[in-house]
Amino acid sequence: MKRTVDMTLGSPTRHILKFAFPLIITNIGQQLYMIVDAAIVGRGVGVDALAAVGATDWSYWMILWTVTGITQGFATFVSRYFGDKNYKAMNRAIATSVVLCAVIGSVLTVAGIFAARPVLNLLNTPTEIIDDANIYLVTMISGTLVVAAYNMAASILRAFGDGRTPLIAMVIAALLNIGLDCLFVFLFDMEIFGAALASVLSQAVSFVYCVICIKKIDCIELTRDCWRPDRARIKNMLLLGTPVALQNMVLALGGIILQSSINLQGRIFIAGYTATNKVYGLMESCALSVGMACATFLSQNYGAGLRDRVKQGTAAAVRIVTVMAFAIIGLLLLVKRPLLTLFLDTSEEGAALALDKAVRYLTIMACFLVILYYLHVFRNALLAMEIGKWSMISGISEFFSRVIMSKVVINYIGSDALFISEPVAWLGSMLCVMLPYFYYRSKLLSGGKEKELT
């Protein structure tokens, strides 16, 4: 059976590491879409343009994270049925996932386009950058169906243990994105619109490549029967996918409220904050990747009834992210200033001050990075155990943390509250998934059939 990995046999650590590595490269490549946009816009167009891109971050992330959460939840069913060798149910889950993603993606696209300008006004976006911000946001939202399609295709491949194909797709698309960015921005003078358009077109290439590879998986046979609506199946998939999506929406909503306070600090502050947020995307990529690898491993073993391997896999993931987080912290503290200059031309007026703010923000975030990594492991562990409500609760915790820091604490300690809001949000959210994991582990993961580790 091509492009599949049975994770119910063998070392949990080896499986997770082997699966996570290509995911790390893939997620870094996906982050390059926005990073390259920001770097080319910031250095090629200017500080105001970088601030305009940054002013859209949380608004666009609300849509992007909703799509990511839905596809991640749906793919859990595919992985579980594959682990149980129930290929009939697996194919029906794939077909239902495709239909649901198409419907949800269409609704998000229409709603997002109409809401873009009012949201930017509501967020106190400075008048000198709001037009460019609106152009960038509307263009990115217009590609929501493309993003949903790619994420669903990539999630299906990962559910089979194939992290290599999404990696290749993303490498191709990342290189294409860089080329199109340079072409549209520098040669055709399309500025912010060109950068956004390049991202959407490149993501479309990723999707096409993944679909070509999915067709080569032997056990995937999407017959006419697979596409027939099944209310029970739709309900079950939405019950798992929706809490993850709602959690991501709540996370983004808290970020949007945070963004409104950031925008009040002026364009220089926004530009510095934006530069660090782009690097933050890279920092989180490793955590996301290990979390996805952990979810696939745990889902297959949970579906196969191997409860002890679920415990072992979670423990292995915690060890992996601990080492990974401290290694990244050390690296970031060494190269933080040169890294941030990729986004800002310090010869431009206001750019040096923006760089100083970016360095301060990145330093604070880096010191608490291990908390973020634990959050992703335990959140995915609960998802694999079919417990989605705590993901929602952890999202609510992050929401209130960001709101309190940006609207209350800021009145006492100033703009530093905006810098420490992320670590505070991570801590509260991590506790909301770590403590329930240990509670449910003792109840749900006691005993179970076991296969020999190798």
C-alpha cells in the first residue's frame, strides 16, 4: 500500500520524529508565504506597507485557523479508520470531509470579503494604511477555498502517515511564491495586491500536487456511494471538527481585540510587532508539526485499541518538544536582530525604532516558547482521544488572556502588556489541556491490547 505508514507497530519516538521532520519543513514553507510577503513588502515598498500587512494578520488568521481546525478534526477520522483497517468508513469520511470543506470554505469567503473593511475600521487601523490593508486582506480571503482545499488534501495524506508529499508540495509552492512575489511587486509594480495574489496562486499549486498523489493511494476508492449524505457521519465529524475550529476562531477573536490595541500605538509599533509575528510563525512551526505527528500516531493507535501506545506516544512527544524548544530559544536569542532586519530597512525613517520594538517582543516570546510547545502536544492528545471540548475551553482561556492584557493590564504597565500577552495566553491555555489529559488518561487509557515495540 503506497504512501501509508502503519504506526501501530514500532517505536513511538521514531514514528513521531520521522513523521514530524517533513512536517516541520512543510509548515516552515507554509509560513514562508506570509514571511516572504512581509519581507518583500517591508523592504521593497516600505514601513507603511509592512504595517498594512500586519494590520490584517489576526483578521485573516481567524479564517485560516478555522479552516485548519476543521480539516485537522476531519482528518482524525480518516487516520482512525485507517488504523482500524476500516477502509469503507475511511473513504466515506474522506468524501464527507471534501464536501464539508467546500461548503464551509465558500461561506467563509463570502462573509470575509464583505466584512473586511468594516473589521479594519473597527480595529482602529490607521488611516494612512487602511486602504492597502483592505486590498491585502480581501485578496487573501478570496483564496480561502484554495487554502481549504490544500489543507484538506494535506491532512488526508498525513492521516496515512505521509508527511513527504505535503513537504514536496510546499517546497515547490514556496519557491513559486518567492518568484511570483518578486515578479508582481518589483517588475509589475503590483505592490501589496501582488504579494497577496502570489500567495494564493502558490497555494493552488500545492493543492494540485497533493491531489495527484492522493489518487495513487491504493485503499482510497471514492465510489458514488461514498458521496451520499449521511447525517450521522456528518454530525460526528462536525462534533469533532467544530470544537477545534471554534477554538481557533476564539483564539483569533482574542487576537483581533489585541490588534485593536496594537493599532492605537501607531504605524511604527505595528511594523515592529508585525516583523516579530512573522518570526513567531516560524517558531510555532515546529510545535505544530510535532503536534500533527503526535495526533496521527495517537489516532491510529487509539483507533486500533492500543491504549498503552497512546500514553507512550504522548510522553515521547513531550520529550521531543522540550529539547526542540530550548534549542530554538538559544538560536533565537543569538540571531534575533539580524533575523528581524529581513523585514525592515533601517535606513528608512522610523524603521530603526520599529526594529528595537521587534527585538524586545521577540526576546520575551522566545523565553516562554516551551509552554507553547507543550500546549500543542496535549491539545492534539485530547483530540486523538475524541475529547474536543477542552480544546474549545483552552481557546476561551487564550481569548480572555489577550483581552485582559490588551484592555486592562495595558493601563497599568503600558505597551509592554501587548508583548507579554502571548506568553500569558499560552500558559492559561496549556493548563486547560494538560490537566484534563492526565485526568482522562487514567480513565480512558487503562489497559488495552499491545503490540511489541521495536
